Amino acid sequence: MVQGAKSVQELLDSDFQVTLLVATRAFLNSATLSGNAEIITVTNNVLADLSEYQSNDAALAVARTKPNDAFAVEPDEFALVLDEIRDPGNLGTIIRTADWYGIRKIIASPETADLYNPKVISATMGSFIRTRLYYTELEGYLAGVQSPVLGAYLDGSNVHQHNFGKGGLLLIGNESRGISAALEKYVTQKITIPRYGEAESLNAAIATGIICDNIRRNG
């Protein structure tokens, strides 16, 4: 389920199969419609009652989920690997951040929050449409890759000085315990964001953004 004018219009323009569109007359008059979705016209008040967010006064859409298909990560591209990112808001923000930095592929552990959780979809602000996610057991996946695996740790190479090269996998650990011990042996380079204050750690989504920024500066 996708809510809000901007995200719903992006969904309608994508290759997702939309099955139901609930919208105000004003949205329908301005929207670009395609496909065979059932369309129900409602008032602003009815839409607000249907939506999780009271600020939604335009549209709500239901679409079919996509199959969990594997994909290849090319040697000259970066992808994210998420180890048990359980908070839907964090996952959605990571997807949005990846989209901002042109990273289109994310591999996630089965314990990571569901992409189609409404809170995840909302936090992506439409970026889920442009970013592919693949859920799989990470130990088996990382054992079979040839690309460099960069692991975000509290002790490692300074991201401000690290040479990231042209491609690789950026492994981000769980919000509270970091990267699983079972995955550490697959990390080819530990990297860290230098700390200048007294905070114990960084939010996983914020850390991802900082590292992605340094990857693109390096490139």
C-alpha cells in the first residue's frame, strides 16, 4: 500500500502492477493513469480515515509485490548488504539514501524489515520503486561473491581517507549489535566513521548515508 500524491503517482508511472487506486477527484484530474486498476473516488475526509497518515488528502494505492529474485552486482558498481536492519524507518531511510547516491541494489538478511511494510514504503518517499532488494541468507551469499566487502565497524580504516575503488559491497550491521560475528570473516576491509564527540554509536541509516557520501566523493 502506497500513500500520498507524489508516491502514488510515481507508483502509477512504474512497472509495479497497481490493482486499486483510492483517490480524490482533484488527484484523478491531475494524475497520469494507466493500467487496469480499480479506481474509487472518495472525499478528502474518507481518504484520511482510510490512510495511516492524516495528512494524506490525495490518494492511496494498492499494488502487487514483486518476486524475491536474485540479481548480479557488477564489478564496477556498489551495492548495500543489510544485516538484520529491523527498524522499518531505518530500512526506508536507507533505501531513500541509496537512491540519492545512485545505489540501486540492496541485499538483505531475512531478518531485515519487510520492504512492503507500510512504514518502510512511507520512509522511502518513492525510492523503493527505483531500488531492487533481494532477501537471502547473508553468510551463503557473501561466501560466493568476488567483490570487495566493506564492513562498517567502530574500528577500521577512516572513511575520509579510504580508497573505495570502483565497486564493492557495503555491509551495514544491526542497529544495536552491529555486524554478525558469522559475517566478519567475509569482510575484506573494515571501515569506520571517525568520532569527534561522546556519542556511543551512529544510527544505521545515518551511518549508511555518511559512508555513501564518501564513496561518491572518492569516485
